[in-house]
Amino acid sequence: MFQSVLDLFFPKVCFACLFQLSDYETYICTNCRHNLPVTNFHLENDDTVLKTFYGRAKIEHATALLRFEKKGLTQQLIHHLKYKGYEDIGVFLGVWLGEELKSLAAYQNIDAVIPVPLHKKKLRKRGYNQVAKFAQEIAKQLNTAYCDDVLIKITNTASQVKKNRFSRWMNNNELFSIQNKEKINNKHILLVDDIITTGATMEACIAVLNRAQNVKVSVAAMAIA
């Protein structure tokens, strides 16, 4: 009864279209769920994401759950996650991708899941890292460690949405540092982010992670542009 009253005054809405959810729907309505541009890269051995990093970073495996399209459903989801405080979107996408990855041999030996970090000033302003819950849920599904105290962002930067590939690369050069390297020495790391556009941010993160001893890196993202 209490839940019914709560739903009356604070109805649950779809994180993509913002229409009210039916009783049997959670996070995203059935219509939006069916229309999400799923990539299936990891399920079909598609190396589209891996090709983004060819010649730039050594990566074991790479995938992204959704395609990012301007004014599309994926953009709506990530916008609401990053700027509207809808952190449960990260939970939803993390459980979804994690359940798929745990059935694949390529991701069976992941030792730790690490989110691309936010600078402490941006973290204080936003209140949360939009990638954190996504990474946590993937770690749970893979039955492995979640580690957010190794990769650190040391320089605060403006949004990179309108920057080209070269500008993104210059902007990400030496923005990250590593601490507690012993936690990832001789480990296989899954590095996760929200969107892969040019791959510059992950490339910079991987370069820093490679300062640890004998580390292997795979990557996963909510979406790829």
C-alpha cells in the first residue's frame, strides 16, 4: 500500500523517454528497451572497438554495449546518468553487460574492474562518478574486485564533447596517475568508461596502467560513438 501511494506522488519513469513505467517495467520501458541500438560486439566476436585502439594501445579484449547516436536513446540515457543524477542507469547497464560478459571465456580471467576516474573537483561538483556503479555491477557479475584507488585523475579538464581526435589526445596527455600499483601487478584489468568516441581517454588511462608490472588490459563501455 505504501509503495502504491509513493508511486502515485513520485511515479517511476523510463530513463530514456521519461514516460511513466508500467508496474512490470523497471528502469526502461519495454518500447525503449526494444529500440536501444545494441551492438552485440562481444557476443559476435566483432572487433570494432578493438580497431579503435590499433597502433595506440595494447588491449586484450574490447566491447561496448550500445551505439551512441545524436539525439538517440543512448544519448538520452547517458545524459540523464551524467547530469540528472539517475545513477540507477549505471546499475541497469552494468548488470546487463556483466551478465553477458560472464558467459564468455574472454572475460573469465578478469582480476579487477577499474572505472575511468573523475578529477576530485568534478567529483565533488557532480557528487558521483557516472561510471562507478556501471563498473561495480560488472565486477559483481564477473565475481571479481572493483578497484577505484589505483587510477587517479590529477588534472581537471573541461568537457571534451566538441573536441576533435587530436585535441582530445593532447587534452588527455598526462592527466592520470597510478597509485597502489601492487594491486594490479600481474593482473588482467577491465577498464570501463561511459562513451568511447576517439578512444583518447582510455588510451591515456591504459598508458598509465601499463606502468604496473606485467598488467593486461581489456576495455568495456556503455556505448561507442
